[in-house]
Amino acid sequence: ETGVTQSPTHLIKTRGQQVTLRCSSQSGHNTVSWYQQALGQGPQFIFQYYREEENGRGNFPPRFSGLQFPNYSSELNVNALELDDSALYLCASSLFYASGLSGELFFGEGSRLTVL
Amino acid sequence: GNSVTQMEGPVTLSEEAFLTINCTYTATGYPSLFWYVQYPGEGLQLLLKATKADDKGSNKGFEATYRKETTSFHLEKGSVQVSDSAVYFCALSSPSGGTASKLTFGTGTRLQVTL
């Protein structure tokens, strides 16, 4: 069973640039969620994708956007980077049931973004 | 809105000591409650969960009981090991108006266990 994998593991950008982070979900999972974890803080929910559509969003501006592909992998895009975007970005996959319930979240190791 | 408050760390204990990490929450409805653990250099792992009042979640010697009357979900372990050193996050998911994948996390408590 392949776990959740994220790339890149580390990257450095400058303010105003754009970044794309990638996530491959665990085998058999149809839902991907993204979280932002600032240093010393708990993860904050950014959004979730199910059936290639956004299915819930946290308190993040529109410059945070995402995609989910037919193979359930996902991308997180952040435009016009700001210094406060420096954080660990976590991807989590899960199985979403028609009943509306979700199985356990399985997290990747994250992509650490530094904005200078 | 939903929120989770957990005790600040770091918590430093000697091996075989008793561990308590406090967690309280604010939520509408009847949330599910979770403890996640993050070992150095790794992603978050689900440690245990409880989905209704008075449920006790347990795993790897850790326990937590869902206390609706005190809105708490304190993590306990009777005898910690050096290998338990990690950051522990309390979290909740509210079933009202959202999916169970949207978790609200506390700020985390770092546990250091020494020989």
C-alpha cells in the first residue's frame, strides 16, 4: 500500500512569486485535503477536493487554489507569495463515502515552503 | 466557530513517568475528537479518536476519554518511553455542515522523554 507522497520536500521562493505543490494520495483514496502548518502552530485547513471539485474551504484567500486529477492526485497553487505563506504544507488523503462521512485522514510528510 | 486549546509545551518527563496532556474544545453540535502525533521528520499520524460522549479512544498505551460536560479530551499514558517523544495535536471535526476531513487542530504539545 503506497502512502501519501508530497513534492517537493523543501523549496525557497521570493515574495510575489508563484508556487505549485504536489500530492499523490494513498491508493484507494478519493479525497485530498490540504493544510498549512506555520512554525509552532497546528495545521490549518485550506481546502478539500473530491471528484475533482473543491469540497470545502477554510479561511484562506483566493490566491490559494487547487486541482484534483482523475487519478486523485492533487496540486496546491499559491500566487503572489507573501512572507507569511512560509509554512509546512500538508496533504492528507481519505476515502469519502456517499453517506457524507469520511474515513481516517492519512498525511504526507509535507512540503516546507520558505518565502524570502 | 470551532476551536481547540491544549497545554503548552514542551513537556519533559523521565522514562516510565505518567503523562497527561490537557485538551479542551469549543464546537457546535457533537464533534468527533482526535489525537494526532507527529514524530520528527514525519507526517501526522492518527493516534486515537472518539466519536461520541463518554467514548474512550486508546492506542499504543495512550488513552483519552470524550468528556462532553467539561468539553475535554485529555491524553494520558501510564508509562512513557523515549520513543514517545514527539509533538501531539488534539483535533476535532464537526459533523455539522462539513465533512469529517475538515479538522480543527490545537497548537500542539511537544513531549520530550529522557532516560
